[in-house]
Amino acid sequence: MTDLGYTVPLIPYLSSAWLIPLVALALTQAAVLATSIYFHRALAHGAIRVHPIADVGFRLVLWLTTGQRRQQWVAVHRKHHTFTDREGDPHSPRLLGFWRVQLLNAYYYAREASNAATLRKFAPDLPEDWLDRYVCRYGVMGVLIGTALACWTLGFWVGLAAALLHAVLYVFVAAPLINGLGHLRGGQNFTDNTAYNWQLLSYVTGGESLHNNHHAHPKAPKFSVRRREFDPSWMVIRVLVATRLIVVLGASVRLS
């Protein structure tokens, strides 16, 4: 159908539909890298120290893309390390089954994150500050604002579809694969723990799928220990070290 010399598209934004998977993947990778670098390596294990400017940046990125709060994430993760694949582990596939962790990982996380006793015991070193109290406290609000920004930037339908696809990738694919598959089967460099490595998955999980390496050396800032292994988060950390936004505290491990 034409009007005034131009064609009216039958499906609005069809020409921009190719942006949906690209933006969704970009959002998921931003969330995965921020989770791995800030929540995991900096706060949970103290392998790196983050400059206050980068600290605020990481927290806002995670608030807008995941809605997660630092005290909750750190407490749940530290409890996981304390009771790895034993009674008390918040999300062990050996206790709960692979598919329950894969499909319901967000539920198990939320259940443990809402446990005040878990936060007091496993994250006493992370008292709330003004950003926690007045901004990051409302996780749903962060996700809604992030979605609104995507819609404003890309157009309503493209932005909404990209945000929804990102949520599926982060909540039902990336995070549960690390917790589920990473504690079920795979390769091992170290036999002193029940976690496993998945080298290919590490490319899209910020290095987190080198899970056996991490459980063997939790305070190591770099998760890869062999030449054929790749840790994307370590590449970002090196850039931020060069800009003095991160200081590496832990020692990396190297195997032949």
C-alpha cells in the first residue's frame, strides 16, 4: 500500500528486527561480565578491588539489567561455597536435580536471597550505603527503567523484545548453566572439588563456566589456568587495571 509516494510497512519496525538478538546478547554479556567481575571476583572473594567510580558503574549496570543487589548475591554465593553440593547449598543439581536448577534457578536464588539470616552470616562486610538504600533496593524498578531505556532508544517493540530475550538468556540460560551443568559433569583440572569446566561455555559466561578452576582457587582473579582456556572477564579486568579502575589483589594460577 502506498501513500504520497512511499510504502507503508505492513509490520512496524520490521527493518529493525535484526537488532533484537544483537541487543539482547549485548545486554546479557554486559550483565554476565558485571556479575563475574564485580559481584563475584571483587565482592564475594576479594580477588580484585574496584575504584569507587567503577563500583557505582557496575552496580547501576547490574541494577538496570538484572535488578540484583550486591549483599544478596554475595551472601548466596558464599553460602554455595561453604556447602558446595552438600545440604545447605542453595542451588546444587546433585541435591535438587539438573532440570530443577536449570529452570528454577531464579527461584532458588530469590528464596535464599530473602533469608535475612543468610545475609547476616555471609555478607556482614557489605553494609547498605545510600545507593543500596535509595536506588538498588528496588530491583524490579531497575529492570523496568532498563527496559524503558531500551524502548526509548530502539523503539517500543524492538526494545521490549530485546529486553525480554535478554531476561530469558540471563535467567534461564547463562546463570543456571553455571550452577547446574557446572556441578553435574564436564572437565576437571583439579580433583579436590565437585565443580566442572566447560571451555566453550566460558566464552559466553564471562569465564564462569571454568567452574572447577574457580572452586579450586576461589580467590584467583583469573579463572583460566591453561593456554586453551579463555576467561573474557579477565580481559576486561586487564583493561580496567590499565585505566586504574581495578587493582588485582589475588594471585592467578597457571598450569602447563
